[in-house]
Amino acid sequence: MLRAHIMSYSPKLCSNSSCLHHTLPGGVFIKKGFFRILRNHQKVRRFQCKACGKTLSSRSFSPTYYQKKPQLNRVIFQLLCEGMPMRGIARTLRISKNTVEAKFLWIHQYISSLKATNPLELGQLYFDELETIEHTKLKPLSVLLFVDEGYKILKSQVAVAPPKGRLAKVSYDKYGPRKDEREDILKQCFTELKGLRPQEIRSDAKPSYRKYVQEFFPGLSTRSLIAQRRSVTGTGFTKSIRSRPMIRCLYLISGVQSCVRISEG
Ligand SMILES: [Zn+2]
């Protein structure tokens, strides 16, 4: 079936971004032999654009174009969602840590690109905050995350947060006063997501959450904000039971942070 589809494919647009027919339909593409995909020896027809002379195939428009191991994307994404560290994934799949990091960044970019085609209508909208740090516990950060029931990240934003408890004084003595951007960022995110039409919004019962839901999604009752029962989930992020989409996305965000830290290190 897939083979038949690949062989019957004919391009509608040119893959060359500087060609007129990259966006304008109506280009002429002549058949120009075949090539085989290295990993599975699949035969793919090659075409040539008459306008610019560049060759292309059905693979040219794939989001995994240029990837040598696209078959690993799914399993790496699943293992990241399960909370497995990148080094663990590399050991399990017998691939290099650099490959896992590269795949990870690609998955993050790919998910971000999906936001552009995200429909306004959605079932459930989940949002929550993840506490993390800049490089020391004296400089906390808060990652605000909005996801839908299909684990799609609709919006994520980082806010500077003040240290709590005994760390507050130590932080002040060492680094001076620290801003608290959480409220501003929360309002900014709600403003940007105002156009969405969720049927239900879920988060915990924090008073400011309730306030913004009422302000930006007036059609939804505040009963949509379901208070989460207290329990240890073992995720390391929270002591309340969170929805499965939120846990998966928190793992994903946490992984992106680890990746950034590794790249910086
Ligand atoms: Zn062209």
C-alpha cells in the first residue's frame, strides 16, 4: 500500500525554497529515475522541476527528511514521556547520546510547529506550573504549560520566580532582589490563548487560575477547574495527582531542560 503510494506520487510543489513553484502550484515535474532509501532499501521515484532544475521526491516534503534513523523518533518520544533520562535511552537503544539529544531537539521543534495548524476547537485544556531552577536553587523559575488532551503543547513560557523559605534571604544576600514574573506570564499566556474554544479547562484550584479562567474564558464555569487530590505520584514535580497529558508534557519539558543543560555544559 505504502509502496504503491510512493510510486504513484507526483509533486504539486517544488521543494526548492527559492523556486517560483515552491509556493505557486502549476509547476512541471519530469520523472528522473529512482533512488533507494538506505535503511529499508525502498525504491522511490525522483522528479526534476523544469523551472529550477532541482530534483525532488515524495521524501523531500517529509518532516523527517535528512534523518538517518526516523524509525527511532516514536520510541524515543515514548521513552522520554515515560521519564527515562537521555543517557538511559541511549544505552537501551544502543545509540549515541548525541543522537538522542538531536532527536529530542527535533521532537521539540516538530511539536512546536504543529501549534500553527492547531484547531481552535478542543476538548480539554490542561494547564499547570513546573518549578525548576536557572543554575542554582537560589534562582528559581516557573514553567507554565498549557496542553490539550492529545498531549499537544499549546503554549509554554518560563517566568522568573522568587526563592521561598530560608533560601529567600540567602538569595537576596548573594544576588539581590529577584523579580516575580509568574502573574504577568500567566496573564500573557491567557491573552494569547484567548481565541481557543475548549469545552473544559483543568488545573488545580489556585485562586489566580480561577480568576483568569473567568476573565478569558467566560463561557466556562469555574467548576471546570477540578481540585486535584493530594498524593505522591513519584514524578518529582508535584504531590498532587495530575492528568496523564500534563504528566507526559511535564516530563517532556523537563527533558528539554536537561537537554539544554547538557548542551550548555
Ligand atoms: Zn523548482
